[in-house]
Amino acid sequence: MVLAFALVAVVSALGTGALTFREARNGVLQRSQDSVVDQFRDEVGQVVPNFPTPASQETLQELASHLVSGHRAQSWRVVATYGGLRADAGSGPAPGLIGRELRGRVETHSVAVFQRVRASAGTVLVVGLPVTYAGDSRALSGLCVYLVVPQSSEEAYVAALVSAVERAALPALGLAVLLALLLARGVLRPVRELRGAQRRMAEGDLGTRLKVQGSDELAGLAGAFNETAAALEKSVAELRLMEARARRFAADVSHELRTPLAAMAAVTDVLAEEAPRFDKDTADAVRLVTEETMRLARLVEDLMEISRFDAGAVALHADDLDLAESLRHTLSTRGWTGRVETELPEGVRARVDPRRLDVVVANLVGNALKHGTAPVRLALRPLPAPGGVEIEVSDRGPGIPPAALPHLFDRFFKAGAARTRSESSGLGLAITHENVRLHGGVVTAANRPDGGAVFTVRLPRTPPEHPAKAPGTRAAGPETRTTGPEAWTTGPEARA
């Protein structure tokens, strides 16, 4: 807008100035030359009748001097010719500016001829006047008088016009820029406010509204934005309320089930001990009830854990641990020491929550043992600066279906239809993901090029004081196995 206004102002000022300059210049020069020609004709008309003809060199010189005598201040230079005789007088420009074409026209015509000539010192007006005999024939006498006079005053006036046009263009340009800035500010201010409101909404402030002023298109846009923001705020509020109710329902149900499940577990334990004394059908029924009760108890515990994450009631109790020793303890307490190959170098330490790290490793190794194929391998690796550790669990099984990779860490997701009625609740990997995120790390899943699945957990040496609350990406392809310092960024971009 500023450039457009400035361009219009410059073109208008220069165009108007050029037209004005042309007309003024032509008027000045026309008036000047008309005045000089009339004055010169009058002077010659008064002086020539007193000079005898045919003229001699002396009379020609006297004629030229007489014509110049009253106009020395104007720097006149007069040249008089008669046949082959020539005389000049005055301090004006050199007689050489009288061109051959002009002389020819003067010598063959009975009217005055004038011409403007550009010289090194400036513009010069050259006037040629033939002297004719009185009478109707007005025959040429052979006497020609020429005037050469500088037009320095006219040039100064023209230069003043150019300067005036330039001085007028600058204020016009400044005024145009000022008007453009004011108009641009008026147009862009609502746009900037709209952009700021959009950013605040993107940051979660759904109560953002714009002040509607006027009735133009921008005011209509602001009103439409406010309506959209109000509808969005209402929808999000309803969704949050529904989500909160669902979380509370799951938490309440889980809590209420714990007591009867504890009683049921105690009863099924007693029945399981007495199962050998029962007949076969009764013993099978007792074992089935015991397994389903245990499965239901694990599901309730997982639901309680997930509800604590959703409610933000989970606290990280970090301690400085030797990770190799902690991972070996996880395997030994579950009887997996002989079933899992390990690569656990000594001296790798980090601040982690021992209980939550145990849950993460147990879930990943347990999944590999249940759904993969030996050998199952657990590896610990330190990462380069700025520091971090990587825990990798891999197997040689059939791997994970590619369609399941993006949803592997979703709640209640099971990779295969055959696992729908398995002991798994579908919450183990979701809990693993939340525990890793609580440490400020990331967990990814991929398939090995040579077969089998690999789960990779990357943790910083020191967990953040305020871990990100938004969950990150649930799964990643093989390319996410690249390790490096960027894996320890705790912002959303680290998990995108």
C-alpha cells in the first residue's frame, strides 16, 4: 500500500510538473523571443533609413555599433552584411553561431528569421532581418542585419521551474507515504489482532474474542471469528466434561471393584489349592475362574494406573540408579534371567523412578516373550552428549503388522485378532508410554530388517522437572531408531 501510494504520488507530481514545466517554458521562451525580435525590428527600422546605400565597410560598422549601443547590458551582438562586406559589434556570443541555413533564408526572403542555438555557454537566440526597399514591391536591398543574444535569464527561469517541480514532488511523496501508512495501519490492525487471537486460541485460550468495530468486511470477519470461537469453546467444554466423566467413571468403577476382587481372589486361591481333590470338570472350572479373576484384577490395576495418569496425580520419585543392576533385578524377580539375552554394560547411571522403570522393562520384555520368538534380547546403551540412555528390547518373531504400528501404544489396542481374548488387557504398552513420557523420554516400536520386533526406550540422564502433559506419538517406523541428542528434547517436536 505504501509503495502504491508513493508510486501514484511520484507519477502524479512528476506528470503534472512536466506538463506545467513544458507550458511555462514554451511561454517564457516564446514571449522572450517575440520581445527580442520586435525590439530588434524596431531598432533597425529607426536606424537604417539614415544610412546611405550602397553601404561601405564604414557605414556597416557604424550601423552595427549604433544598434548595439543601447543594448550592451543585454549582451547584444550585431552583425551587418552587404554583399561581400561584413561588420559586427557588441560583447555577446560569437558571430559563428549564425548558421549557413539561416543566412541563406535571410538573403533570399523578405521576412525576419530567428533560431535558438545551443552553445557551450547556454542557449542563444539568433535573429536574421533582411532590409527591403519601401514600396509595394518590398524588394531586397542586399543589406542583412543579424542579432545574436544570450538567453541566460530565460534559462535561469526554466531552471527555477525545474527546482520548483522537484520541491513540490518531495512533499507530495511524503504526504502519500503518510496517508498510506495511516490507511495500512487501519487495515492491518484488525488483521494483526485476528492473528494474535488465533495464536492464543492455538495455545488453549478458547475464551479469546475480538472487538468488533464498524460494519466493513473486517468487522464481519471479526464477528465470524467470535462466533466460531464461541462454538468451539462450547464444543470443547462439552468434550472435556464428557472426558472427565468417563475418567471418573473408570476410576470409580476400578476402585469399587478392588474390594470384591480381593475377596474373590482370596476365595479362588483357596479353591485352587483344593482343586486336586475335585473331579476333573470341577477342577477345570476352578482353574478357569482363578485365571479370569486374576485377569480381571490385573485389568482393574491397569485401569487405576491409567486413571491416575489422566488425572495428573502421578508423581515421579527419581533416584540415581545403576541401570544395568536395575534391569537385571527386573529379570530375576520374574524368573526371566535364563530366557533373555542381555547386553548391560556397567557404570551407566541415570536418575529414574525404579518402580516405573521396572514396569516399562517388564511390559516390553513380557510382550516379547509372549508374542515373539527367541532369542529375546535386552540391551542398554549410553548415548553421546548431551547425554542419555537407550534401552532396547528385541525378538526374532514375525514382527508387528505395519498397520498396527501407528496404534501400538493406544489404549486397549491389540495387534492381532487372536490376542483379543488373551491375558493382556491392552493397556500395558499405553502405561509403558506414559511412564516413559513422565521421565521426559520417548518409546518407539519398529520391525527389524532381518525379522522380529524392536522396542526402543530413550531416556535423559535427568528427568525434567515438569514433563510434558500431552502424549506424544504412539509408534514409529524403523527410521525412528536413529539415536542422537535430539531424542532428549521434551517438547512436542521430539515426539512428532
